[in-house]
Amino acid sequence: MTAVLVREQIAEAGIRLLRDRGFDVDVDGDSELAEMIGRYDAIVVRSATKLTADVIARGTRLKVIGRAGVGIDNVDVDAATRRGIVVANAPESTVVSAAEHTVGLLMALTRNIPQAHAALKQGRWDRKKYGGVELAGKTLGLLGFGRIGQQVARRAAGLGMRVVAYDPFVAPERFRELGVERMDDVDGVYAAAEFLTLHLPLTDETRRGVDAAAFARMRDGVRLVNAARGELLDEDALLDALQSGKVAGAALDVFSAEPYAGPLLELDNVVVTPHLAASTEEAQDRAGVIIAEQVAAALDGGLVTNAVNIPVIGAEDLEVLGAYIPLAAKLGRLAMELAEGRVDVLRLTYFGSLAQYDTRLLTVAALNGAFQGRSDQPVNYVNAPVIAAERGVEVREERSRSSRDFTNLIRVEAVSGERSLRVAGTTIGKDDRQWLVSALGFELDMELAPLLVFFRYDDVPGVIGRVGTLFGTSGVNIANMTVSRTRRGGQALMALSIDSPASPELIERLHGEFEDARFISLE
């Protein structure tokens, strides 16, 4: 039975969903993970469990890792990808909670709410000491303008703040829609911001990126909020900036090492919370249910919409591209088989209306098909690009709005040195039948089938009859046949689909009669 390990607490509704889908679910956060992970097909974690390359290697049955939350810093995604394991998260589950907590920290920081609360609890009525500043009319700078940053911007606008942001990966139109000024670089935000909030992913480029040099470029008296990733900040540099007055105050929900017990806790102008941004009942429930849905989809062979190591496309694009995913896989397999596995470059060209969509998933599908049976490990949509890279196969995508006689067309070209082999196909009819329209330089018109045979020969009389006789006497039924030629009396290509595999004797006989005979299985 397919087994799922829930390593950290998620919503009961998520566990129930997995069990209702027929999976055997164990909730165990205490046993030694490295010793038990090999028994499971899927694991669900939050932020505390560290899935290192060594631990993942012990998960010999693992097909999917589900992270009930946004960040995946605790999962070695590269190691999982190499082993063909889907890594999925729940990126939308905590957006509102994180944005609200960021604004809550901003308010607490500007009005000294925690400090005044603590003083009053201790019997001190310090009205003068804990006076604050207003947010209205002030400038808030956002580093990162993704989902959470955009929600913070909405709320800051409601408080009457001017909002500026920097994020090179978000379209300018999105800034305009939300009334946010788009800065050309980080320094533009530093120069403008009286308050600064961080919403960046943790990468090699952003790690400790807000350092002493960054503080030097900020306005004097800036106030900073970090509810994103602790390692975005150089905490020693922040301590110095707070003590010097360069930074008037900081509100922190995350730290480079947690639990945090460092010197920042000793400063009266620092507001802290213990990593609470996502800790609302609503966010936790959403994360548990969303990740359960993602894990179930991965185990059932469905579409994992939140996978971080598979290209994800929107629902509207998928409605158009969905029928072309299996076609791309078969064309990739056919091209690789015709090239006998000797490929330096795989070139994917998308013609017609397909050219205007995000075709990354189609390209991955073609790679998945191309490397089936050609690797010492299972090949899937996760690790197919890695396998291509490890084999030195360059993958190229091209697009053309013109597609001759077809509304949409996919062409896969396998290049090795001076040799180039092309196949192309489309879908036909309401049931999206997969159609082969060209191969080996010849135009064709036949449905793709699991078992195909191609003969290239001189265009002379009697060949078709001889082929039919040879297959008939061997008991192999020809389901479909199409013939194409370059010119009368020139080279011709015959393509067959057959109902059962050809025997070794028939294959040997046909290789003896034809200079170029290919038997291809797309199963």
C-alpha cells in the first residue's frame, strides 16, 4: 500500500484527505527519520524537519516531498530532483498571515506597543518615553514584490503610505496596478524608504545581503521589518546600525539561527516575535489541506500545481496545452529512438498559437519521453532536465507563429554533429488524437501508435506488397500504413503501426531487404 509519513503536525483535514484517497498515513515526529524514511512513498514536513541529501538518499521509495508552507530552505531540492522526487509546497497558504504579521510588526515598531505594554505591566506609566510616529504620509520600501510583498503594499496603501519597491522579476504592469512606484535597483529603495520591509527569497545572492554596506546606503533613522528569512540580514551589522542610530528600530520575526538568544534581544528599539508570521489557524489549516492535495496528486500521477522542481503553468494555459503534453513526450521518444540515442542537441520548436504560451512543461515532457529507457534510474518530469544536462545534451526552445497547414505543431529535432533528425506532430479532432505529420525529412499522415516501423527505400513498384506479405506470413497485423516520397522514382518512406511486436526473425529479414528499417516502441 502507498505509504505517507506526516512528520510534523498539519491540519486534521489534510490527514483525512490523504486517508480518504486510499493512502496509509503515519503521523510520527519522534522516530529517527533516517531509519524510517525508506518505508514511505511520500513525506510531509513543515520547517523543523531537515531533509538533507543523505536523508533523501535513504528514501528509496520516495516519490514526493510535501512542504506544508512557503519556504523550502529545509529541503535539498537538488538532491530530490536528481532522484526524480517531486518537491511541492503551499505557497499561497500563508500569504495573508505573513502580510498581516508584517504590518502588525510595522505598527508595533512605530508606536512602541510591546515596550509600552511591558512597562505598564511592570507598573510604569511611561507616556513620554514611548511616544511614536505616524505611518500616514511616510514612504515604505519593499525589497521583493512577490505575493506577500504585494499584499503588504495593499495594506500600507490603506494606511496612507507611499510605497516603493524593487523586484526585477515582476512585470511593471503589476506595480502600476497596485499603485506602487517601481525602483530600478535596490539603492533606489534605500534612498527613498523611511520604513523598509523584506520579502526576498533566500538565495546565494540575497543571503546576508542587507549588510553594513547596505545600511550605509539607507536613510538615517530608517526602521526595518523582517518577517521573511532571518539569513537575509547580517545581524551583527544590524546590531551596530541600531546602536549607532543609523537604524532607528527593527522588528524581527525570523533569525539566522533559531531559537534566537542573541544581543538584539537586549535593545529597547527592537521588537521581536518567535517566527509567528505563518502561525494563524487559517494559514495552518490551508497549508495542511493544500499540501495533502499536492501529495495525493503526485502519488496518483496527476498534475502537481505547486511543484517547485517541475515547470508549473496556469490553469488557463493548461487548458490549451494539456493535450500536447503526451504528444510532446511521444515525439521526444520517437526522435531519440530514430537518432539511436546519439544526440548533442534537442531542439523543440512550437508553431502556431502554441508559440504564445509558456511551453516549458511541453519541453520537459519531450525530455521525459526522450530519456525513457536510456538511464540507470527512473526518468520522470522532475529529473529529465537534469539527466539531459548530465549527458551533455543541450536543450533549445524555439517558436514560430507560422505553422503552414496546422493550427498548432510541435517539432522535435535531434542533432548529433552534422546529422539532424526531425519529427513533428499535432493533435486532431475533439478527442485530441496524436498525429505524426513528418519524420526523417518526409511528410506523413498517420496516428501515433505504441509500435511503429519506418522503412526508407528507393521508390520502385512492389515494395508495399512485399512488406505486407512479410508481416502477414509472420502473423503481425498492420494497423495503419502511410507512404511518402521526395519525388517519383526517388527516395520513399513507409511508416507502419503494428498491433504486436515483430519477431527477431522478421526484424532480421527486413533489415536484410531494406537499407534503413527502424522498429520503434513508444510504450
